[in-house]
Amino acid sequence: MKDNKILKVTICTIVMLGLMLIGGNNYMYNNGLSGKYVNTEPKEGQIKVACVGDSITYGHGVSGWKENNYPAVLQELLGEEYHVANFGSSGACVNPEGDQPYMDREVYQAALEYDADIIVFMIGTNDSKPENWTDIEGFMEDYTALLGSFLEGENAPEVYVGLCAEAYYKEDADQSTGIASYDIQPAIVDEIAEAIELHTITSGFAMKTVDVHSLTEAHPEWFEADGIHPNNDGAKAIAEAVAEEIQK
């Protein structure tokens, strides 16, 4: 009898732990925290759009992540003529010596192999972290090298450069300078966005700018409480801005 009670308790414990694990995994997935990808294979004739970037591209913190991350919304806006793939990677930076270089991620190789017709390239926020930051010249050298790796070959894609989204301090922070969530430095993000915009003008390559920085700088309500990651409204606004540029 005692052994049966122990067995029942053990089974109940295992079941409860399993349900907790499933619930936790579902929460992670539904809020863009799982790191999973749901990119499908493009159909013949579709225009392939690769969204390359960091957690803002991936959709960290977006509820109903599968449908509401900005590349997914962009797909809905562009329609069946296009195939949009999400190659965002949370925490990624352009600095090859940084804490989490994009070039070291598996998703980087997947993005290259996708062989996109259009690249939406929006990255740089994580380079503002003190451990990743050197100076603007060093950043732009690394940025240009990463972007350039997508432009090699005979058929270079169209490039839409997304300027880094505005970085805010936490909702409850009485703070206007210094380091924000995830060690992001908002003042450096502003500097990065300005430098990228200048680069698109002077590079000599036919790149188009999507000014996500200006778009988001007066809309803190478009961000999660951490002040760094756009919420569903922010992701939708970014997708709409990108779609408008592509469809011009």
C-alpha cells in the first residue's frame, strides 16, 4: 500500500512538472523568447525578402509572436508575391569581437543561403553595449563588412537599411542618461543610427533607408516595459514602414 502511494505521488509530480514545462515552453514561444524559427520554403517565382537583424527583428517580447513579429506582419502586408523570412537573432551585434556576433550565429549562414532578392538590414543596437562599443569608426567598419557579406555574387539583392529603433529607459526608471536595459546605451544608439543613415547616402551603393529611428523616437508606448523591444504596436509600425518603402 505504501509503495502504491509513493508511485502515485511520483506520477503526479512527473505530470505536474511536464505540464509546467509545456506551459513554460508555450509562454516562451508565444512571446518571442524561444529562439525558434518558423520560416517556410519560398514558392517558385516569389520575391524573397530576408529580414536580418537582432531581437527587434526576431520579435523578442511580442505577444502572439508567430503572427505578430515584424517580418510576419510584413509578409501579410506584401502578400503572396513575396516570401518574407525572419533571420533576426536576439542579442546579436555586428562587432566580430563582441559578446554575441551575428556572424557567429547559425542564422547568419541560413540568411546567406536564402539568397534573398531583398535584404532588410536592421542591426546595431547591441553594439552600443559598453562591452561591444569601441567608436563609431570601428562600428561602421564592422557594419559595412557584415552588410557586404550579403552583397557578394553576381546578383546582389536590393538593400533596405533599417535605422536602429529608438532606445528608451525602463518605464519606471527616473533616468535620462547612461545605461538602459540589457546594457544598451541610448545615446550611442542615436549616434549609430545617424552614422548608418550617412553611410547609406555616401556608400555609392544603391541602398534605401527605412528610418525606424525617427519613426519610433516619439512613441515610447510602442515598446515593452524594458524600453528596448517594440511591442505588437511597434512591430506593426516597423513592418508598415518597411512595406511602404518596398512597394514604392
